[in-house]
Amino acid sequence: MLGRILGGVFLLVLAAPAHAQTAVANVTIDTSKPGAEINRHIYGQFAEHLGRGIYEGIWVGEASPIPNIRGYRKDVVEALKKIQVPNVRWPGGCFGDLYDWRDGIGPRAKRPVRVNVHWGGVTEDNSFGTHEFMNFAELIGAEAYISLNVGSLTPYDNAQWLEYMTSDSQSSLANERRKNGRDKPWKVQFVGIGNETWGCGGNMRPEYAADINRRYATFANTPREMGSLKIASGSHDDNFDFAETMMRDGGRFDGLSVHYYTVPRIFRDKGPATGFPESEWASTLKHALHIDEIVTKTAAIMDKYDAGKKIGLYVDEWGTWYDQEPGSHPGFLYQQNTLRDAQVAALSLNIFQRHSDRVKGANIAQMINVLQAMILTDKEKMVLTPTYHVFDMYQAFMGAAPLPSTVTGPDYVQGDNRMPMADVFAGRGKDGKLVLAIVNTDPGHAVQVVTNLTGTAKGRILSAFAMDAHNTFTNPNMVRPIPFSSSSEGGKMSFDMPAKSVAVVIVD
């Protein structure tokens, strides 16, 4: 692999490897056994009232000098439409556990000002409320995932909110929505029955949370023809008691959530987003891969109560969490996004895709300027992150059927961290074409991935010189995908994967 800088952009020149020095991984793909269709909602997003995620990230207001579409940043809207965001979860997160929907309707100048006690103690003027969010979701072509407040509001309050948004009747609430500028009811595809009821959503015991879900879900209704799905608040990390109790005692619902964040060290001492050693590259990827065990064990619990797999598993908060960027506002969770995050995104999506029979949705945390963001902004400037580029590349898997893939080859080993050097996912797209995702987890060595396929393949690859390579407002294209291709040699298709790279190709 050769590299050079041209106009501030890192370019990869993929050369034939010296096979005596390059590791080899062999991949066998069984094209005769397609799995359950990959639900496009696993590529969902999360937008909480946290830091600059909403204000400046999405909403700047109609009077802003920043180019906007009815108050929404034009550059952000265009970038999100490009990756076909399937759904956005809002308004929280912990913010939603103290959110009163009535604070965010009516004339903006008359909306009450509150204190965001969870995130930075800053004032919240509620200028971005129900109308602003629902119109934003429509603008980017995404479904709405509304997270109800079961921590501090009543079932009646939430029932009224859903009626306000979705009713086509002549009720007072529907007419109030019309008076506030929206005649046609909105579609709410996902209804979250609370958020993290084990934590900021109420610090509930599993048994109490299950009863709360039964009660609140009973009244959280939308028109039947809308087909809304109710998502129960489940477990987090390796705490499976909430999943077990909710599946057993939580009443009727359509999905169960699980939350998991990837950190390099431990949660109290996470480590920096940039300038990290290889040991933290390895530990981060190792911790990211742990979501496979969490999904597997949660799915096994769900199978006990739902053998027909009618209830979906929704990983509706996931991603990397590092120490906040020095100098940024305390509690705003702003962090840089590097090639390491691109690897976490690809490895995590591969896991969700492999579990397509049970995982029906996921929401990375978060969309803009918070944690593992798609996009970073600084006033009028915007930059796409390496994570954004992975989501862009992975559009090829939306609606695809996973194909069993067996990888034999070397491990990447760094200290106590060990993982396969090559992670490969294969799927059959709706157009019948075979799509491959290949990740080389080793930051220092290339790997030749030899498959049992024939033909040619074209796609894109993402890599860079440094483990913490990232895009900045002065150099926004340091990490971006470039064309990548392969053809058969000796009857087998192989891919020469540089160190620390992610590729997605379509096979002809």
C-alpha cells in the first residue's frame, strides 16, 4: 500500500502485496443460504437536546446568515439526505425524561425557557419542538422515532402528545396542531415507551419498569393504519435483568431496546478521541465487538418468550464515548471523530447485519456534534466525519439478505486484545448483486483477503496514515473514501486491504 497527500487529501494507491510479507485471510461465502432481510432502520440516528446537536447542528432559525431551509441548516439537510437516514430518535435520551411536549408547541417567542439539567445546565428555549422535529424528519426523508417521557409525565400526557401529532379528526388537539401550522397529521413510526428506565428515566427496578411499560403502552396509541411500533425500554451493557423481566412481564410491545457505548478504558476514565496509543485503538475495537455478545445473549432471552421473532431488538443508543474535547463546554459531549470511529461503525453494523433475524433497528449516538457524530459544525462551517462515510458506504446493505461468511486467517493481537484481523460481511442486495464489507482491524499491517468468489468487484475504501486521522474545518477531506476494485486471479477473487481500512464493494 502506498500513500500520498494531494491538495490536503490522503490518497491510497493499492499495489499488489508482497505475499511473503502480507498476511492472508481466506473467506468462504455461502451464497445458497440467505438470511432474514436487513432492516434499513439499523442505520438510524439519534438527536437529543444535548450540546450543539440540535441548536446549530440542525436548527439555526430562519433569520440565520447560515444558509438554511426554513431554519434547518441546508448543508446538514443535504448531507443527511445523501445517506438516506431511515429514522431519527428524539427528543432523548435523558433530556426526554424531563421533557413536556407542550413546552415545544405554539409561537416560539411564547414558549417557556427551561434548564437542561442533564446536559450542561444551560437554558433551553424550546424553539425546536414537535413541529420543528417532525418537519425536519420529513425534510430529510426519515421516519420519526418519538421517545415518550414515562419518568416524569403521566400516560395521559403522552396519549395527548400522540393524538396531537397523528390524529386526523376534529378533536381539540388535532385542531390545535392545525392552528399551530400543520394541517395534515404526521406519521410516527416508532413510539419509545420511555428511555433508560433503569437509569435517568426513573431509576426503576426491572419489575416496576415492566409494570410501567404495561401501563404507559396501553395508552400510547396512534391510528391503527399508521402501523406504529412500540419500543420498550430494555437493558444496557451486560445487565440482562431488564430484558428478561420486560419480555416476561412487560405486556405487549413490538420492540425491546438495548444500549451500549464503546470506551477505550473504563467509563469513568474513557480516554481521548485523538492522540491515543495503539493499545487504545485495540481496546476500543475489542470493546466495540462486545456488542455481538450482548445482542446474542439478549436475543436468546427474547427467544424464550418470542420464538417467532415477532418482537424486534433495537440498539437505539450505541457508539463511542471518549473524554470531552478540551476547551469545549462541560456536559456537551463534543468529541472528534477519527478513523478509529469508522472502524467501530463498520464492525458494529456488521454485527447488527449478521443478527438481521432479531435486530430490527439501531440508532447511533449521536447525529451531529455529540459523541460519535455523523457531522461536526462550527458556526457556518460543516465537516463530514469518517463515521458518516461508513454510513454512506453501507447504504448498499439496506434491505439486503445476509450470506454466511467463514473467515480463517490471522488475528490482530495487541497486548491482551485479540480479534480477527479481517472482518468480512456479505449480503445479497435487493437488486440481486453481491455486496461485501471488509474491515482490516490491524493498524500496522496489510492483509490479503482471498474469497471463493469469481468475477470483478468495484466499490470504495476508507483509510489514512494515522490511527487518529480525522477531518477538520480547515482540512475537511483528510479521511474520505476512494475507489477500490478487485478481479479474480487463479479462479479466486482477492482484496488487498491496507492497514486500518474499511471497504465496501459490489461484485459482478
